[in-house]
Amino acid sequence: MSRFTRKLPLALYGLTGGIGSGKSSAAAQFEACGVPVIDADKLGHQVIAPGGRAEAAVRDAFGDAILSDGVIDRKKLGQQVFSAPEKRVILNALVHPAIYAEVEAACYRLAQEGHPVALMEAALLGEDGAIDSAFSGLILILADDSIRKARLCEARGLSPEEVDQRIASQVPPESKIPMATWAIDNNTDRPSLNNAVTRIAQALFERHPRSS
């Protein structure tokens, strides 16, 4: 079953991993290799921004407590949903359809530009034990919890308690290995990650060459 409303005009792969695993670093290298990446997290910000597809619905569901100066404050919203799983379910039900609509539109734009393949970067892909049937495959970035925690404390300035809360809000990334077309161990350094990504990018272009 697919959340997309139309058949996608290119091959779309998921790019996922637990928070702090290095998805963004992998995405940057895929982009450098010529594989466009659609950032679902950024789209999630856009759809709840003023005028966004899901803004009104999220405001109605969570009320004025999530607002700052009349605009949805993502930090306030995050404090609510990370501490209450039932609220996270409500938020996802409101935001995910809007995100998928934006991803679909992006796929059509990229296909018009001549791209045969693209990635959708999203932490929550495969959280329910399956991925959307429209995806051609899944790329999983893995890293040990201790490394992920250190990265998050350093890069995002989160407290250890906040990091533990965010990690606990996601299913164990290792549970997604059976769904993955490729899994990358990102416990070492950036050059090793870049080399692994480059090999996968080459494989993607072999699978999905540009039209002559």
C-alpha cells in the first residue's frame, strides 16, 4: 500500500536511521554523488509553518500551548510529543500525509529535470515494520547508541536526558535491517561513510541509468 496518490515518475529509495546515526552526513554525500535527496524533516517543518499544508490541523489539535507569537513553535511541540507517545501518534497522522504530498511533488520536479532516482531522507521510515510500496528500496544508516548519544550532545546541544528521550521515541534501528537494501555501519569516521555512500550511489545509477 502506498501513501502517494500517483505512480512515481522515478525510482525513490528511503534513507533512514536512528537519530544521531549520520543520515544527514550520508545525504550530503549522496547529493555530492549526484543523487538528489528529499529531506522529509525539512518538509515536516514546512508543512506546519504559516500557510503550510498541516498548520491549521496541528494548531487545532494541540492548541495555543505550542505557539510563540502566533506561530507553531517546534520546540514546544516537540516537548509535548516526545513526552507523550499518544500525542506523537496524533501529530504523525496529521503531518505525514502532508509530507508525502510534498515528496510526491518533488519527485515529479526531479523527474522533469532528468533524474532517474532520488532518496527520501526520514528517520521514521520503517517504524511500523514496513515501508511504502512505492519505494524501490531502503538504505539504512547504523551506529551504536553510545556514539549516537555523543554526536547528539555535541552537535545539537541536547542534555543526556533529552537525547535518551529522543532515542527511546524511535524503534531500534537494527529492527529495520531485514527491510534494508543496503545497511551502512557508521561507527567510524566520515571518510569511511563517504566511501560506503559512493559505492551505493554507483549501484543506484547502474540500476537506474539516465535516459539517453
